[in-house]
Amino acid sequence: LGQNTWMMIPLFALGLNHREGQRVPWWHGLVLALGALKPHIAFPVWLWLGWRWRGQWKPYLAWGLGMIALAVPAFLLRPTWLIEWLLNSSQGRGTEAAIGRGSVALIPDRPGLPMPVVYLFCLLVAVLVYALLRGRRGRLEFYDWTLLFLFASPVMNDYDLIVLLPFFVGQRRRMAVALVAGIAAWAFAFATGRWSMSVVVTLALKGRRGAHGGIQ
């Protein structure tokens, strides 16, 4: 949790508490810039606030300058790091994806699937879940989009679900659902030695929506 908490939770808290049309101070852009350290997690917040901040140039400017300030030292220290990382990640095992590991957790180990197959599978799952949520709930809120992203993203790990914490503050039913699903996931992990069951938690949180937007 330590590697993500201080960077990612503020981003998702900003996304959760932002109201449409709200004017934001410039330094909110600096908070979003922290996502450059974990872009595969920050992606839904970037999209959400990037669209909702339209017409406000100061937070956009701070966001861009913050990203540059984080990126420049990396290239100065190791100019080829981006190419090295892309080459390394393209050779990774497809079943290291969060939903991939969740879906194959009940069958024996097998060689990793090619990454294009995993990404295509996750995209199809995301489209299906989106259609179900849209038909059931109508307009999707930031919480819904975040759950959809965490559920279908092929690069998420269990501990990345810490970003859901701001959504649970003051939501006793939602917290209870997460805890119960988490207990089931951890029990399965201890019994089988397979640790990527985040799909169980996010799937449980997609349950029936309460009158006030919570989970019942």
C-alpha cells in the first residue's frame, strides 16, 4: 500500500469531490501531476477531471508543468528508460493482468497469453459491464467509472484497490460490501496461493445501487 497511497488517494479524492462546473484552484493540477508516477492507475481521474476542468487554464497549466518537472529528471538520469520499459512490458505474461489472473485463478497454471489477446479480452469485458451498468443505472458517476476501470484494466494489482478508500468514507454499506468481498478474496488466496482476486472485490461492489447512490 505504501507505494501508491500517498500518490493516488489524493487524485481519486479530487475526482470524487469535484462538482460539475466547479472552479478549482491552480494547485489541483499539481496533485494530478502525481499520477505521472502511476499513470496506469491515475488514468480514470485524468479523463474525468481533464474533461470537467475545461475552460480553466490555471489547473491545466500546473498539471502540465508538474508532469514536466517529474519527467525531465528521469530522462536526464536515464535517457533510454522509456524505450527499455516499453520493450520489457511488451514481453510480460498476459495472465499477469488483474482480470486475467482473476479469471484463470480456478484452473492450473498455464503459459501467459499474448498481451494483445489479454487487452482485447479486457476491452470486451469492459464494454459488456458498461452496457449492463448503463442499462441498470442510467448515467454513470465517477464511482461507477472507477469500478469499471479497476475491474477490467489488465495492469491492476490487488493493492491498487486502495484508491477506492475515498469512496468508502461515510458509506457504511459500501465499506461492508468491500470488507466481506475482501475476506472471501483473502481466504481464497491463502487456501490456493493465488493472490490476484481483486476482480472479486470490484465485482461485488457493482451490486444493487441504493437510494442515495450507495451499495446495498
